Amino acid sequence: MKSLQPATISPPFARYSHGIELPPGQRIVRSSGQLGLAGDGQVPEDPFDQAMICFGNIRAILAEAAMGPADIFHLSAYVTDRAHMAGYMAARDRFLADTPDDRLPSSTLLIVSGFTRPEFKVEVEIWAAAP
């Protein structure tokens, strides 16, 4: 993967890339949106804790394909309030902490009106690729 950061546009204001170029022959993994629903059915109140569950689920999905966080080339996230952005972003940065700067995924973050259950505050989905 190659991070695309054109010098002619403003740099990203968080830990992501403006674009990603994939080499030929890559296997692609696409996740469904992951919610902050723990394996035991619990949904924590805190957006950071919900996001950590989302990223834990994503890590497990990637492991099934022999991939990890550094193989993600795009990440989309949805929060139900601007107040939840900081918790989500802290969890995302922790999840991507070991990903080299030149392999950071592109990223989209949207504020939405809600999810299937009112206690959900964060949802995350990814695209990943590896040989």
C-alpha cells in the first residue's frame, strides 16, 4: 500500500491518509459495520469503550484473514453526536498506534442520527488488503 498525501492540499488533521494506492494482486477484506456490543451482550455507556469494542471486533475479523490493523486501507466511522468524536478518535489512534505513518488508512467520519438501538453511539467498518 502507498499513502497518497499530495503536497498541494492541506495535510490530514488527524491520523489518516488522504488516499491509498493498492498494488496489483491484493486480497481484499470488507467488514460490516461493527457496533460497541461486547461478546457478553453488554454495551458500555462511554463512546471510547464502545469504539474499543468495535476495533476489537475488527481485529478479530482481520485475524480470520491473516491480516492486522496495518492492512486496513480505508476506515469509515459513524458517531451519533459530535461529543462522541473525541472518544472514537482516541480509540482509533490506539488501534492504529503501531501502523507506520506511510501506511495509515484513508478515513471518513460521519455524524448520524442513530443506530438500530439507542444505546449505540459508535459504528466502524473497514476495507483491508494484503498479498
